[in-house]
Amino acid sequence: MLTNNTTPFKHNRSFLLLLLSLAIFACSNATPQRQTASTALPFANDVADAAVMGKWTRSCALCHVSGNAGAPLVGDTAEWQQRLVQGEESILQRVLLGYNSMPPLGYCMSCEVQDFRAMIGFMAGTNQYRVRQ
Ligand code: HEC
């Protein structure tokens, strides 16, 4: 070690670079990894119960049933799939903050993040949902 400083240094440097690239890789893939840990589909475990569906009918349905202003249609799984690839956190941010003609919170002031998760899963067809009367 003392007689040859370059070899361990080089070794350490490439090891650090390896760690760094692993860290970057891990960060950029953090959301998909978390998703695949529990399930393959985004929002698959967020169940849209009657309360959630009531809120959805009073707010999101206004645009997501008609396709108003280019809103992705409920049940159009191919269209939703293209939007889901950005990851759960990113798509949730767009719902919370608004995105183009999509208004912040989708006009649902009483909705919690959990509600939005279930609504997206419902519209994208990735979760199980039940509607009880
Ligand atoms: C006033 C009409 C309107 C209402 C109400 C509305 N949306 Fe949207 N929404 C849109 C439009 C338009 C887009 C497409 C925006 C774009 O891609 O440019 C959109 C896109 C989205 C997207 C995809 C965003 C992305 O990253 O591609 C999600 C998720 C979404 N809406 C969820 C909801 C939810 C949940 C509600 C109800 C709480 C809701 N929206 C209510 C118009 C609406």
C-alpha cells in the first residue's frame, strides 16, 4: 500500500465512480422500483370506494368523461398507459399543481392524495375498484 499509491487510488476512484453511477441509477429509478416492489401496475392497490367515486363524479368526470380540452378519457387504457410511464409521483404532482388545461386538484378541493391515487387508478384501469350503493 505505501510503496504503490497509484493502484489503490485508481481502485478507489473507480469504485467511487461506480457508487456514484449506482446512486444516480437508483435515484432516477426510485419510483418504478417502489412500484414494482408492491405491484407491477401504478395505483393498483388504491381502491376507489363509493366515497372516492362520489368525488370523482362531481369533479373529474366533468372533463374525463367527455374528453373536454383533451382530457384523457376514463377507461382509455392505452392513452393512460402513455401518461403513467412518467411515474406515480410525477403524475400526482400534475394533479395537485395542474397541468396545461388540467386544473389544480381537478376541481376537487376536498380530495386527499389517497383519493387522487384511487381516481387515477380507476380512470387508467390499473386498480380494482368497487362502487357500493
Ligand atoms: C376542467 C377539466 C378537468 C377536470 C375537472 C379534471 N381534469 Fe384531469 N385533465 C384535464 C385535461 C385537459 C388533461 C390533459 C392535460 C394535458 O395533457 O395537456 C388532464 C389530465 C389529467 C391527468 C394526466 C396528467 C398527466 O401527467 O398526463 C390526470 C392524472 C388527471 N387529469 C386527473 C384528474 C383527476 C383525478 C381529476 C378530478 C379530481 C381531474 N383530472 C379533473 C382536464 C380536467
